[in-house]
Amino acid sequence: MKLIVGLGNPGLLYKTTRHNVGFCVIDEFCKKNNLKLNEKKMNGLYGVFNINKEKVLILKPLKYMNLSGEVVKDFVNYYKIDIDDILIINDDMDITLGKFKLKLSGSSAGHNGLKNIETNLNTDKYKRLKIGISKDQNIEKKTYVLSKFNVEEKKILRELFPITNDILMDFLIMDFEKLMSKYNKR
């Protein structure tokens, strides 16, 4: 079983914030593929599907970002998911808005959601799809990530979603090294 996790904060207040771009990627993938995340347990909103002959669990943790690792750990333990079969989708201030990077493992780079995942899974060896949100040196980091995308930024994100949809579909069937090779060139 594969596990795809989009990171974000629960609640309408955070719905269109930069920090919730992981939720946005999940929402767009589900919309495109007529999938509904309509199950709730262990502080997660999720669905289990068979896609391309692969069983996949798609999850949005419903705890705040800095506690999302607790939810991921609960689902990993309950469903007995191998670390190699996890893909975490998160925002990244060091990547330009509209760009992305697939990564095999590595440090959290200060991202509180990733820090909590590493603490709870006891490893940094999990796959990531990092979505660029850019940064503004004039705005404090916490304020920036919790700010909303403007109209032009939303347009840039919408142009990225067809690519992220393809990445998630290919994640289910491709070796991750090949996946990185295919998409990180862009």
C-alpha cells in the first residue's frame, strides 16, 4: 500500500494559505480522479483507493502542521505501511512559486511539519514532493506561510496542478529514482 500525505493546517482560516499547498495538491488530484476523502479517524481525513492496480491511502492530517507527524505515524502503524511507500507533499519557501522538487530524503530544512514527521517516524528517509511558495524577506516566516495566495499566485498554482497530478499518478507505478529523473528536469 502507498501513502500520499498532503500537509496543511485544518480549518477554513487556513484553507488558501501558502502552508496549505500540500492540501491543495491532494484536493486537485482527488478532483481530477473523482476520489473523495470522506473517512475520518486518528485525526486524519482520508480515503483508500485502488488506482492503476495499486492500493493507495490519501491523507490530510487534521492536526496542525507542527503535529502532523503524529497523524502520519498513526496511519503508518495502523496500515503497516513501509517508509519506502510514503510520499509527503509540503510547501517549500526555498523553491520559486510554480516550481517543485521531488526528493528521496533529507533534512526538514526548518519546516515544522517535516520536523514532526521525522521525529514520529524516527527517520528522514521518506519521499517528498516539495511545492514552491517562494519567500518574502520583508515578512516574518510564520506570517508569510500563513498568508493567502493572491490572484496571480493562484493562477500560477493552477498551472502547476496538472503536473502534480501526473507526478502522483506516476508515483504509484514508477521507481522513485526514475520519477525524479522524469520530473525534476523541468
